[in-house]
Amino acid sequence: MKTISWVGILLIALGGLALAYQGFDYTRQEKVLDVGPIHATAEEQKHVAIPPVLGGLVLVGGIVLVIVGARKKS
């Protein structure tokens, strides 16, 4: 299988995941107080949204790359 086909398969998987999950969450720890032996931290949760249009474009781009890779093979 050619490299272009593998890239296309990877893009199809990433586009499908982007459409299914619509983003991801992560937690960040931030120092609030650091005085001598006293340490205080705060956890802050963030959400990164991935627009469905972007996921759809990545999915379509992956399909196009797989098709182009299959046509170049023959």
C-alpha cells in the first residue's frame, strides 16, 4: 500500500473521531499559593471544541486520498 493511502486512512479515522466526540477535555493544575511549607493548587478543566465542519473536511480529504492512492496503483 502506498504512503498516500495510509495517510488517507489516518485522516478518515481522525475525521470520524472528530465528528463523534466534537472535542476533548483536559485538566490543568495551577499554583495558587506557595509560601514556605504551604502549597495550594487549583485544578481547572478546559474543553477544546472541534467544529463538525472541520471533522467532515478531514474525513472527505481522507477518502479522496485513499481514492487517489488506489488509482495511482493501477
